[in-house]
Amino acid sequence: MRIGVVTFPGSLDDSSALRAIRLAGGTPVPLFHASDDLKEVEAVVLPGGFSYGDYLRCGAISRFAPIMSSIIVAAEHGFPVLGICNGFQILCESHLLPGALTRNQGLHFVCTDQPLIIENTSTPWTSGYRKGDRLVIPIKNGEGSFQASTETLHQLESEGRVVLRYADSNPNGSKNDIAGISNARGNVVGVMPHPEQAIESLTGPSVDGLAFFTSILHSLVGR
């Protein structure tokens, strides 16, 4: 299975995402922000980092990259997309996901190994988990506070579109302890924690993030 990872100017975790895909058993395919060519990949990861230096708003400039034009059209037709940290911000700016990621509560950058709870296993990115699974995955963000209107929050909760929730403590002030959400169809998922940084016990706090990448491979095989 060919899984693409987009590199934007300022991406930091693209190489880690490519490695996670390879370790999961997929074929990682580098994609470039300035091209609209998806290179026949079957899913895409938008990695973490500080695309365009987070100017204007995080992800606001990347949203207009040529590659995003192709991803937006494909996602609207069911193409699987995972946005991690800055990728989550880009998905919100692209209106593929609702809400916005704002400055952390306390205005401090947060970098820690974060306990999390899996809430939704029906997406192609989380199908390898069980609802209620407890994970430990790193977070590292300055603008990771998920905010949305009361109406949008109610819709996300009532439709089961909260994918991941912070456990034990809320590190950034996100509404309803939300750490990740999906679109209505479930093919587009955005998460603030970094699963690609939790795939090996040697380098991460756990291997709890690996199932994000094995899940998408199994989902694609099952199509």
C-alpha cells in the first residue's frame, strides 16, 4: 500500500511519518507541497512541524499549496487523510475538519508524553484500536488548543466524531479534552499528538502510535 507524506516548508516530522509507514509494512511515498501530483498513493499523512513558520495562523498558508488542492478534492470523495499536529491545523484551515487550533492555555509550548483515550475506532486510521484503549503518545505544540462553537462541539460528540481525548490532564485547554476528531465520513482524521513518535520502545514512550499506521494499511486491504 502506497501512503504519501507531504513535505511543506517548515515540516519537521515528515521523515518520522515516512519511517512509521515503512515500519508498519506500507510503502512510504514523499509528496511535495508545490506539486499537485499525489503519485497514485492510496492515503496521505500531513505531518507535524511549523509550515511557513506558522505565519498568519498555523496552517493558513499551507492550505493553499498545490498539493492541498488535490488532497481536498480526493478527501471529499473518501480518500483517507491523517493530519498530525500542524497537519491537523492545515485540515482545519482547509475546512476538511471543523473548529480551530489556538494558542495553548497559559500561552506555553507543551512537550510531554501524554496519556490519551481512544474514542472512535470506526475510522481507517483507528480501526486497529478498541474503544477505551489508553495510550501514551508525545505531544509538542504551542497552538494545540482545539476550539469550536457549542453547536459544533455538540455535533462532534453526538455523531461520535471525537477520535482521541486527553486523559488525566488537559495539556492545552482543548474543549471537551479533545485531542483528535474526524470528518462526518470518517476518512479525514486530525490529531494533535504525534503517533509517529511512538512506534518503537527504543525511541518513544511506547509503541501505542503504530496502530494508526497499521490500521490504514488493513483498511485499504479490506476495500
